[in-house]
Amino acid sequence: MNIFISDKCQACGICTAIKPEIFNITDREAYVNQELIYGYEDDCIDAALACPVNAIKINDF
């Protein structure tokens, strides 16, 4: 699974509330810690579904 945050991100914090180990917010945008995704795929999907501007994009390999 590969996750990225598009430039639509408004840094609302919903993704970090769902899984702060994977999603981080600095300044005005969120970042993904790709190395920690394994085992938390369902949380990542939940964060993507909860994003109000659909900024979290997930690609399955």
C-alpha cells in the first residue's frame, strides 16, 4: 500500500487523530510515514474516508 497526501490537504487533523503514528501535520499540510503503514492499512483507509477534502490517496500494490 502506498499513501500520499494531495495538495488539497487543509491540515484539519482528522488523519492524525485516527493514526498519529502514520500521519503528521507540519505547518499547513499532512505527511505520511510510509515505513509504518504495514499492519495499519485499515486505519489508513479510515483516515482517507474521513478526510473532508479527499486529500489522502491510497494505491494498492
